[in-house]
Amino acid sequence: MIYRENGQFKTSYAADQQIFPIRQDRIAILALLIFAGVGVPLFADEYLFRAILIPFLILSLAALGVNLLVGYCGQITLGAGAFMAVGAYAAYNFLIRVDGMPMLIAVLLGGVVAALVGIVFGVPSLRVRGLYLAVATLAAQFFWDWAFLRIRWFTNYSSSGSVSVAELDFFGWRIETPVEKYLLCLGLLILFALVAKNLTRGAIGRQWMAIRDMDVAAEVIGIRPMYAKLSAFAVSSFYLGVAGALWGFVHLGSWEPAAFSIDRSFQLLFMVIIGGLGSIMGSFFGAAFIVVLPIFLNQFLPWLGGLVGVTISTAAVSHAEFMIFGALIIFFLIVEPHGLARLWSTGKEKLRLWPFPH
């Protein structure tokens, strides 16, 4: 009875096109943001920040980028990890080679470089699609893995092949504690999620979805496939580049090319499949699921083995994690292709109609 929009009348086009047209949704989102910005820093401990919250925020941003390309434009990619690596190494080089470069500007410039690289590797999408496009983006993954491992200029001629960022400075604000890192990632995620939501609701988002549904029909009605596809690659790669820079600067501090391997690309693709293709909310659901599930399994499976008198090793837990991921992906592709976001929407619809039959 609480989740009803009775009496909430729209008297203008702007009111009808709100991101959250139902008042209860607006209140819930505002309360969630206040809790995330004020409540979480007060109650969470350092382990929660480092192991769960900061990785969740950064991977949510990366999943947003993948979802814009795969879910909204229908262009499959297996090179998301490569674009994260481009953003991370570009931001690192801007930071060390330009005197006085602010950390945030370096992160954004890393995203810009990743967007340019994304446009280059998005050119094959003008000719091929489906599996062939996936192979083309996979080539980007292997190319940049090789480049960052073999071309020493990218790592500032580091003997170990790894790079590190000693200090994070945000226009004079030294970001040192986990709480400060969390608030920085939270602020950027909110900003980019809002931009992504408005992009998908605007003209460019409609062009992406038209290309996704039927590119030939979209071209007939005047949509330029080259502009739509390359813009999707550019925006997606920009998000991934910023997320990669944050992953290196904020979460890892010191990293090597293996941090952005093909496993990262598959992980991001799994996020949007499980969370929900073509859904901004699904990107958050998928990231939360992928981040929390391994931690849950590491605690639950040894406890379950202790109950039945069986010792479960760490390697067995890791293998179980892969098997559960695979089973869940198959389940969602068969039962609910739109992922957790669709289940969430279905639950909200039932609440709006309860106690009347659907």
C-alpha cells in the first residue's frame, strides 16, 4: 500500500520525463545517497572499505561503460580490461610527465585517451558484428597486454614492470585514508551514472538502441550507424578508462599489466549479463554480486565443510566460485536474459498493484 503513485499527477512534459517519476523512488534514492555519503563512513571499518566498497564503486563505473556498449548499443566487447589498462597507464604518464598535474585531471585525461583508443578499435564494428566483433575487441586486449608489458616507456622504464602512485592529491586535498578514497569514488560514480542515465534517455541513447534492435532499419530511418557505433565505443571506453585509472590509483596503488588481463574483461561482461543488459541499475546489481559472492563463498563453503566434516581448501573455493559464476550466467541467459534488474522491476510492479492480482 505504500508504494503507490495515487494522486501524483504530472502537469508538464519535464515532470513526466523525470528519471524517477514516482515520489517514493525519489525519496528512496535520496535516502540511499545520504546513507552512502554520511552513514557508511561513520560505521564501516577499514576492511569493508578496502575489500568491498571501493572495488564495488570502481567496478560499477566500469560495468556502466560496458553496459552502454553491449546492453544499449548491442556491440559485443571482450576488450574492456584493455581499455581500463589504457586509462590507468595514460593517467599515470600524465601524472608523472606533466609538472603540477592534478590527480583528477590525469584520471579524466586517461579516460579521454581510452576513448580515442576505443574509437580506433571500434572501427571494425562498421563492417562486422557478433562473434567477429568480439574477436576484434579481443585483439585489442592482447595488443595492449603486450604493449604495456614490452614497451617500457609506458611504465617509465621500471625494472620490475610495475608502476605505483605514491600520493593522491585532489586540488590540494590529500587523499590518504580509505574513507577519503571511498568518498572520491562515490562522488565520481554518482556523477557518471547521472550522465549515463541522461545519455540513454536522450537522442544518442535512442540511436544506440535503434542500432541494437535492428541496424538496417535504423539506417533506413536516417540514423548514421558509423556515428552511433563509434560514439558508443568512445563513451564506453571513456568510462572504462576512468574506472581503470581509479582502479590503479585508488584501489591498488601499485599495479602491473596483469591487473587488467582478459579475466577482467570477462568479469565485466559477466557483471552486465547477471545484472541486466540495457539497464543502468543492472550495472550496480552485477558489480555488487560479483564483488560480494567470492567473499561470501570464502566464508560459507569452509563453514559448510566443517559441518559435514570435510575440509575445503582455498583452491576448492576458487574452483567453486568459477562453477557458480558459469551456472548463474547460463541460468540468467535462459530464464531471465535481462538479469537482476528485470527481477527488481518485476518486484516493483507487483508492489504497485498489490493486493490486486497482476
